Amino acid sequence: MKIPVRKIRPTRGRHYRSKIGSSKSLKIIHAESLLERDYVRLCNFDPTITKIYYQPIGIRFHYNGRKRRYFPDYLIVTRENHYYLVEVKLKEFVASNLNRAKFYAATKLCEEKGWTFLVATEDQIRPGYLQKNLRLLHEVKRHKIIPSVAEYIKAMLEYIGPQTIFNLRNACNIIDESLFMLNLHKLIYASEIGTDIVHHPLNDSSIIWYLPMKEDTCG
């Protein structure tokens, strides 16, 4: 599979384009809008997603008597080996006749391949505080976690139960505050500590809880 199948042209005028590093299956993945950028950020955070491909396929379809070609934005592969072909689109444009024709062609192709076609809008990509919190968590990505500190934080949280970040930090007062916050954010980003990042801003009042790592099971 050639990724992407459509040549990504340089930015011109008011169009937004970016390259996002370390995106799971690829060292670099493209985004041609702010909404696409936010979608990739969300995919990188989702532990169930193992691979992301940008514009992996071109789909031929007819519209208004003309042959056309449509390039869906992303192909997502999950841990359970499910494939999702995803179009990222502002919801105000979803229902246009042209897009309906594109999405119908994509749906038929996915049915043939055993994939699922999805349209992701700002409703799914930018609910509540999600993107704001992901930006905050992403700031620590370049830093390495300190295993001894991370294990202490997890053990303390498992022992005392769900707490605010403020209370847990006080309980872990043998750890430097900045070191505590860095490792805590790394653990939240890695889905080893849970919190609600959709409905509330991530701050000292956030309730956090320990998430045991799931063991692989054999059928």
C-alpha cells in the first residue's frame, strides 16, 4: 500500500497543512486542516488504535455525469485488527450532494473489503475540553518517564483510591512537584491513570483513578 496515494502539495494561501511526528505506524503523518490535525492528535492518544495511514486509497465514482476520484483522509487500524476508513469533515459540509456521492462510494468499497467507513466531524473530534487537555498532555511527550516515580504514583493511587490531583500530589510529597506532574501527565497520556478529559479541564481539581494494565488472554 502506497501512503499517501495523492501527492501532498505545499501550503498555498489560506490553506492549512502540517506534518505530525511520531504518529504510531508512520514517522510523519499529514494533516491538511486544523480539524485533521486535531483528529490525528486524538488518534495518537487512543490506545486502541495501532496504525494510522493518510489518504491510503483513491476511490473512483461518478457525479453529475463525470468520472471523479475521491481520497478519504485516514485509514485506522485497531488493536483488534478492525479497519476504519475515515473522512474528517466539518459538519456543515457533510450533507452536500458531492460529499454524499463520495461517502456512498467509500461505503460500498468498505463493504467489499470488510472495513467500516466513518465521517468524523467536530462533534466527535472536539467535544468539551478534549482537545485543550490533549494539548496539555502532549507537552510532556518529549520527556522520558521515570519508572520509579511512575510506579510510586500508581501504587499510591491504587492504595488510596480515586483522588483529586491536588490530594494525590500531597500524598506523594516525597516527589518533587514538577517531577510528579510530568510523570502523572505521562501516565494519563499512556492510559495508565484515568481521568475525565472531555467534560472538565485538567487541573488540580481533576479526579484521577488507577487503571490496571490489561493482560493479554489466549482464546
